[in-house]
Amino acid sequence: MVRKHARDRQLTVRELPARGKGSHRIYALSDSAGAEVERFGLTGHARELSSTVLTRLEERLEPLFGEKRTER
């Protein structure tokens, strides 16, 4: 979902290698010039994503994607 919204805004999502612990992964959103505009972390296990984690991620990305954009 994040990748789709990022593409719509000419942003790129990439996983940062050697970051995070265990199954946790850190991702960066970069603009077309390669400058990082945001960073966020998620667990590698989709079933472990609680509604609280998803809500906080949505709030963090709201300035880039718009209000409640990832809810769809």
C-alpha cells in the first residue's frame, strides 16, 4: 500500500540493509533526486501488524500522502 502511494507521488520505497533487529525492517522514502524524505519501520510478519502500528504509520506518512490516504 505504501509503495503504491509513493509511486503516485514520485517517491521510492527501499529497505535499508543491515537496519532493524530480527524480523523488523527499516524502510526509507526517497524523492526523485534520491533524498530521503521519511523513514519508518515494520515487522516482517504481516499478521503481527496491530491496528495501533498501522494507525501510527498512517499518521507518520500523512504529511506525504494526505489524511487517511492509506486507509483505503
